[in-house]
Amino acid sequence: MMQSSAKPLSVRDTSVRSLTRLVEADAELLSAQLQTLRARAFPPSAQKVLRKFMAGEAAKLIGISDAYLRHLSLEGVIPEAEKNGAGRRLYSLEQIHEIRRHLATSKKGYSPERKEGEALQVIAVTNFKGGSGKTTTAAHLAQYFALRGYRTLAVDLDPQASLSALFGIQPEFDLGPNETLYGAIRYDDQQVPLSQIIQKTYFAGLDIVPGNLELQEFEHDTPRVLAERGRAQDRMFFARVGGALQSVEENYDVVILDCPPSLGYLTLSAVCAARSVLVTIHPQMLDVASMSQFLHMTAGLFDVVERAGGNADYDFFRYVVTRYEPSDGPQGQIVGLLKSLFGERVLTNTLLKSAAISDAGLTKQTLYEVGRENFHRSTYDRAMEALDNVNGEIEDLVKGAWGRPV
């Protein structure tokens, strides 16, 4: 008779650790490696810095000709440009903003900052399916507005904190308790003003409210508070993000909210705080089917919020097609379907799937941060044109909401 080689159930295999300890060890190992990679990429202080802009790039951002920029430089009325080894003028983003402010003293149109009567434009970028390009869209949009002189705030509402990582913040090392939006929307006496949480970035004119796993506490706290207290102000959980942003609205023109890939309390509060909503769509049938469920769930939640007195009015609601490959026939058919169904609610321009954007992301950078010289020029120009077209279309919607000519 054959004897079983199996170990008795009472004998535990000591070579196998608990899943909790295993995952915990892997997380610590990966975090340490990411910290090492960041230190190598941005020595010696491990802080990101933004590149300088060629004179032609700077002039285009300001809205003047290169010749006029050179004339202003010769007159000595603008900051002196740095020169590279080839003698070409280079401007920092701070200098570009300074030039824009100088020109605005005689012609207000050079400054895009909102005027009296123009409401803070809060744009929520959302979808509850991962891989739709949500964070990439939010990051490039925030940087686009900052490059053009808008006072911009990016808010990372995703506990996974991809947006924060893209801006050089490693959540588990760089942030302490109460240093995410959770600190400004929590329910207890440890709540702090949002102004104490906001951080400057290396991108002049662009601040950030970083995120990390602490944000998940809001998802746990809200149902408990609703059940235990039931006070009217606690029931208005969906107004907490909006209330926090209202406390700093005088400092900004545009706020970009990178929502988590879920329809929890954070997302609902963020969307209720927004004046405008962008839903990112990857043009694959599975993603579109998933989005259908997302829209059904969103409509149901908004109905509840509206009945409770929440905000459901928007300046604009648009679908943004992301990671689009024009040569892919099925993708083209899906984009055509979306435009036939939703009309102008689908942005005319699409964000292309691009090796340039992917390659920039390997070093935690966006396409706006890397120079043209780092890529094949046609690849870079094609991706940059697509980005600017999409973001420019959104900028026009913002101007329209403010009643400005487009």
C-alpha cells in the first residue's frame, strides 16, 4: 500500500510566510528601489526641475513673435536670457511668466488670469476603469494651463497617487499624516486648512495637492459618520471637496481634479465640486461597455445628490478619446460611434497613443517637460500637436464658460 507524502494538516510549512507579510515585504522592497531610482534620476537633492525653453518656444507660449521677444530683450525690459553652448537663448518658465506680466501692464490680453465675475474653473477628470489615460490627461492638462499663464492647482484624489509620482513626489516617503486632501476634508478635529497642504511644484504657476493611501480613510470614515451622527452637515459629504477648494479659490484660475478609478465618496465629492467634467475613453469595445456601466451608476448617484441639494449643474461635460491609434480600423469605428451618439460632447480632437509620451513617462515626465531633441522629431511633433489640440479645445471651453471670445 502506497504511503501518502502529504504533510499532516497540523504541521505548518514554515518556509511559507503569510500573504500579508509577503505583500508587505514586496511593497517595502519596491518602494526602496523607486527611491533609489529617483535619487539617481534627480541628484543630488532628488528634486525634479523643469527644462529651459528655446526662444521660439517661449515666444509661442507668450503669444508674440520671436523677433519681438528679441526686441524686448535688447531693450532690457525683460529678464536676460541664458545662452546655451550654441549661443541660443533659453528662458525658464518663471521668466516666461515675468515677460507675460510685463506685457500685460500695457495690454491686459497677455494675462489669462480670471477676472472679477469669472468663477474658479474646477475640472474633474474621471473614469472608473484603469488604463483609460486619466492621470496622463490630467497631468498634461494642468501643465498646459500653467505654461500659458493660468494659476493652476492639480489635486491628486487617487490613493494610488500616480499624479503625485509624476510630479516627483513619492507618497510613502515624502508625505506625512494630513498632507493629502484628506487632511482638509476629514470629519474630526484634526482637519487642517487646504492652504497648509498645497505644495509648490517645479512647474512655475502650478501647485499640487498630493495624494497617497491616506485618502482611502475618507471612504471608510464617511459611511461610519453618516450612520453614527446623521447631522445635516455630515450628510453633505459630497460638498466637502468643494468647500476645501473654496477656501483657496482666490489664488487660482483653474483646478484639475484627478479622480480615483472608482465611484466612491471621494469621486462623488470631487465631481460635485467640479464646474466641468472630462470622462476619458480608450476606444476599445470592452472599455466602452465598461463606460456604459459607469454612466448608469453615475446618473443614479447624481440623482441622490440632487435630491439632497447637491450641485449637478456644469459648464461643460466632455468625453476625451485617449490612446487613440488612427491606423486601427476598429478604434476608428468606435470613435465614429461615440461621436454619432454624443455629438459635441465628444472632443473633436483625440489624444494619440504615442511612443514619445510613453518614453517620457519612463522617467516620470510628461511630453511638456522633455525637449524635442530627445525624440525623433516627427514622433515628437505629432504627439505634441495632438496634446495641444485637445488641451486647446478644453481651454476654449473654459474661456467660453467665462464669457470670453474663443
